[in-house]
Amino acid sequence: MADLTIRDIRCFLTRHLVVVKVETSEPELYGLGCATFTYRATAIAAVVHDYLRPFLVGKDPSQIEDIWQSCMVAAYWRNGPVLNNALSGIDMALWDIKGKVAGMPLYELFGGRSREAAAVYLVPGGRDLQEFDDNLNRMVDEGCRHFKINGLQSILEPDMSRHAPISLTRKIPTVDPTSGYLQKHMGRIEDSRRLVRVIEAAFDTFRTRFGPELNALYDVHERLPPMDGLALAKRLEKYDPYFIEDLLAPEDNDYYRILRQQTSVPIAMGELYNHPHEIVPMIKDRLLDFLRLHLSQVGGLTPARKLTSLCEPFGIRTAWHGPGDVSPVGHAANLMLDLHAWNFGIQEAAPLYRPDSILSDMFPGMPQVREGHMWSNDGPGLGIEFDETLAVKHPTPAPDAAAMGAMGNVRRPDGTVIRP
């Protein structure tokens, strides 16, 4: 479309989600992108409005690669979750515009689809084992075969003693978590050895109750020291996990070399990566099985497409991050890559897809989950629209100090901060 330019860029904060809208000089032609960084949402909005918008207004929205590269270096200091999420919102929106101009869904622009729909994994929950069973069996009846079983941990924990009896002549001193420094700074307590036992118990419970045919996954959330992570992986081999997610932290990448030599448990990793330089060694040395990026964290569809192609010759599949703090726009972007990429593995599906959800009204055309798969409506671009009026009626609440710091307040029993 000749002489098309970016007319305006706006950022919407709604229900803890961050949505970017890129408007063009052509009336009614716009694109949507996801820039959600739940714990720092207003920082994303500031970057979009105050820095990227004036830099981009008047430019040609079809020049996606040039815009991505120039935005990345425009501030000199580059990379990081705030800049990357802001850039991602714009990048996804530009791809959305390109698909609308072409009159086809993005997976067609990427080279066509490899599958009709993307298999998903769901997260059954419950207040007790019976409710967990009921929820999982309902999901099985609806066609799902892959399940993240973290919900079993909270059910089983009350039945597992936090402090095993100690029978020694000499007493071991203990820390009282209700007093002094810990009382002021204590968040959730995680003991790594105990966490290993609870996770193993969750897999044992799952296999005992549901047999070998269903696929079980678990998100460790990088809470284990490397050797405890290795011990867990070896103990879980007999339960045949589909994958273990974020077993170790990005700072512990080199330990995956040791892990690879000693266990066959499939590894999924990536939602905390910011830059391809963190990811490329993991790919070329075949240290993971599933690349699990948060697309907005790495800067959008442009870098994610490149990394997807890089993974293919190394036998690594994709499993994009898809929790509740990815907007329906972000899920639509995930799905475009899922449908196209030959080396797709599995897609996380957040609990966004209830028919009565306000998000269904706010984001018409959002991907649908049925029969254990995520489906596109095959509309042009990302195939999704956005009700701005409804979004304004449901603003993101003002930052809450306790909630914003929750991830930085997970501690060992002695009060030391650990990674969440």
C-alpha cells in the first residue's frame, strides 16, 4: 500500500495486560501487539508513549526488520524486559498490519501452516484430590492430553510434614520465622530438598491415578540449586514427564551440560531469557528440548521467528509461554508461529478462554481452545480485534507494593531470598 505511514501509537493497560495499538495513515487500518509485563506495566507504557512513539510516527509500517533493529539500538543501552516488551508490542502490531494489508493470516506470510491447530496443555486445579480428578477428567473428555500438574503440589503439601522429626542427642538450632528480621521481610518459604520430595509425590500421584497415557509437565520455576535440580530430574525419569520446565535459572545455564550427561528427562527453558545471546549456546549445544520463550520478553515475533528457525536443525521444539499474563493478542501471536513452524511442540493455554470471560468481549476473534487444541479464526494478520471502550472501563489497578514485590520475597527457611 503506497505511502502508508504510522500515524499514532497508543498503549492500553487493562486487567494487568498491556496492549499496544499502532494506527496508520489509512483509515481503519491498525495493528495490535502484546507488551504485557505484569509487574512493571506503567514502565512499559512510558517507553511506548514517551520514546518509541515519537521515534516511529511518520515511518513506513511495512519496514518491520528495520524498525525492530533501529528501536533496539535507539537508546544505545539495549535489551532487557522493559525495552523488549515495549518493542514487542510495536513489532506484533506491525506484523498484524502487514497481514491485514496482504489479506491473510500471519502463518501464511511466514510460509504457510504445518498443522490445522496447535496442541495445548492445561492446568487442572482443585481444593482436594477429588476436585483435581474431576477437573482433569473433564479436560480429558474435552480432548486434552497434556497437563501441567503444579496444582497437585498445593493439594499434597498439607499432608507432607514441613519439618521431619529429628532424634539427636544434640539439638539443632532453628530459626523462628515469626520474629525479627524475618517477620519484616518474609514471603513464601521454599526449602529446596522438600520441594524435590513434593514434586516427586505429585508425579507419583498423577501416574497412580491416571496411568501412563496422559502427558504430565511441571514448572519448577528455577527454585532449585543446580544439584537439587539434577537430583529431581533423575528421580522423575521413572514417571516419564513430557518435560520439566525452568528446572534451573538462566544464571545456571552451564549446569545444563552436567544435567544432559546424567538424565534423559526432557527440558523446557526460556521464559526468562531476554536476548538471543543467552539462548544460542543452549540451542547449538542441544542443552534443551523445548524452547519456551515469552514472546514479548524477547521483543516480539521478529526475533522469535529467527530463533524458531535456528532450533529446527538442532531438534529443538517450541513451547511458547502462555500464562494469564499474556494478553489474547499475545496468544494469537504465539498461535501464528505454532501453526507455521514444523518444529512446534506444545502450547501453554492460559485460563482466558471461558465463554463468560470479559476478555472474550474485549478481544473479539481471540483464539479458541477446544478438543485439546488452540484454533485460529484464520482472519487476516493476528485475526483479533480490540474493544478500546471496554478496556478503558477495566483499567489495570494502581501498582500495589506487596504484589509488585511478591516475586522478590520467596525465601529459604533461614530468610535468604531465592529465585521465584
